Amino acid sequence: MELIDGYKQTEVGVIPDDWDVCELQDAVEFLDSQRRPIKSSERAKMKGEYPYYGASGIVDFVNSYIFDEELILLGEDGENILSRTLPLAFKVSGKIWVNNHAHVLRPNTNFDIKYLTEFLESRDYTLLNSGTAQPKLNKQACSGLKIARPSKKEQSTIAKALSDADALISQLEKLIIKKRLIKQGAMQKLLDPFDENEKLKNGWVEKRLGDTAVLKARIGWQGLTTAEYKTSGDYCLITGTEFKDGFIDWDKCFFVEYERYKQDRNIQVKQFDVLVTKDGTIGKVAFIRDVPKLATLNSGVFVIRPIDDAFDPEFFFYVLKSNIFSEFLAQLSAGSTINHLYQKDFVHFKYYVPSDNQVQKELAKIFSDMDKDIDHLTIKLSKIKQLKQGMMQSLLTGKIRLVEKQRSKP
């Protein structure tokens, strides 16, 4: 590959020719000898105000601390080294306790701590994994990690740009949490069928699922196995793993052959179906607002359809998303390790609805509008996170420069 003028090939890839490369051991002081784990039984006696950190963030709060400064924590072990579903490197400050699952790094004066944190977070640690069954980044492997080093001024400029993106991400995350709490409160209030005197509100009625709905699922003798799951095709298969925030993530669905799809018309998914998982993680709920692809169900999912307009399906979906259904499941599992929702039990689920279906629709629309607002913010958050990833790739490699190139003296 031909290099662009002003860039050079290094151990960390192509970087500007006025940057240099050093090893992590030359960029930081390892403070691992000062970290100490606390047994779970002991943490219960040490509840307090100071964050107790592990490999991927705060594990608990305790009443003592061992560090009180700005530092970088780099996860030492755990599946997150490979999956990276949570930050692996993160900046901490103030009074904290750190267990022995994260390296504790104090950057030297040649590094901006935020820049170095972002650079460490951007690295691929797969080849440094020294674990077997349990992924691990030992100190020896981490010490030799190569670090791209621009001038301190450029580091700070890069860090400021990435911090601005982080601030926007944090702001959106807090707004989404707030919106979800507002929705939760609205559902708790608007779905409560009883007044302040614990009497049934006027216009509300009690119903039993077995009397008001048809429940269907793939029956065992059909013998559908995971060996038949395909990664492409025309007929989607919905299992419990595609349930996401009350809806189906169609992009994650497997596929089956037409013969399996047509085998049972009762479980061919239709618009306005309500789905409930009955195996594994029981009680997950999804509402089918539309059917972008022809789909059927595996044996771990119920489909629920009202009999003679006994309820509005979308309203019933929100009933199942409320504490009314979670309390029903809790009663079923009391004193047992229930991992299956049986139809013989589910049909006895009692719930309350306004007798007027139009009122049900209006309440469902309130919750649906809240969901759409949250979905809009969640999509926006995802796009900003992708934008930040692009910024990291460009700024941490010098592909985009935010300061004028440092010219060497003649």
C-alpha cells in the first residue's frame, strides 16, 4: 500500500510522521500492587459511598477507598475482553476501591489521560489474550502494548473532541432513562384498575385469559430442531432471542423451509399478534405491529389472539408489560425454579381492562407514542455512538488532524 505524504507505517498502523510510538509501560505506571479484592460476604458489611470497581465498571459501593486521583482502569479478565459489550478501558477519579480484575494505570506527564483512555479503548486485545477458558490480559502482555503518541497539545485537542461526543452520548442516555421512568409511571397509574379505596374503577372489568383469547404454540410432535435453522430464506422463525424492547428484531431471525412454515397455520404470525416466551427466560413479550416477512414460531413462544374482540391486542400487550403480569409469573414460580410457562397455568391469568375497547385503544396509543419517542432517541443514540467510533478511528490514527502538523526544527 502506498503511503500518503506525511504519514508512516508503524506497529500501530499508519500514523502521521510527526507522531511517535511507545510501549504502554513507558506511558504509565502500573499500580496493580495497591488494588485489593473484597469478598462478597465482606462487601455486605462494607456498604458505603465509594465506588468499588471491577473489570468493566462499578461492582458495588463500599465505605473505604484505596485510590484518590485520576487513573485509567484496564480490564484484566472476563468475557468483555473478547465481546467488548462494555468499555474495557475507562477513566476514573476521586475516592475509589479497585479489585484485582482491572489493571490500575497512572499516565505519565507526556500523556493526556483522556487521550490515552480512548486509545486503549480502541485497541483489539484478542491477540494479547493469555487466558484459556477465562479470557485474560496479564500485565506482561499489556506492558508491551504499542501506543501512538502525538504531541501533548494534539492529544488534548483529540481528547476534547471525543469528550464532547461522550457528553452528548451521556446526555441522550440520561434522557432515555428519564423517558422510560416516565412511561413506567404512566403505565402503573393508567393500568391500575382500582381507585384510591381499592374498589374497581367504573367501566373496568376483570377477565380471564382462557376465556378471552386463543393461545397457540408449536407442539412437540412437530420436532423442529436447531439443525433446521437457516441464516437466509423467505420464512422467518421467531424464537425467544429476537425479542427486543417489546418487539421483534427481524434482522436477527433465523429462517426455515416452506414446509415448516405451512405446517401449522395457527402459528403463522399475523399483524397485531401478541407473543410471549414460555421457555428459558419466560414472560418476555412482543407485539407484532407489522409483519415485514412471513414468519412462524419455534416451540418456545406462545401467540395470543383475542376471541371476538375481547380486548384490544396492543392494550393487552402493555398489560403483559406491566407489573400485573410480572406478579402473576412471580406467584407461579414461588418456591420453585420454574423455567417453563405452561398453558394450563397461563389460561388462569386474570387481568383488568376498560369495557370499552376504544378506551383501551386510546390508552395503548399513549404508551405506543411514548415507545416511539424512546425508539427515536435510541436510534439517535446509536448513530451518535457510530459517529464517535468513526471519530476515534480518524483522530486516534491522525487521519484527521485537529491541530497544525508539528514541523521539526531545521
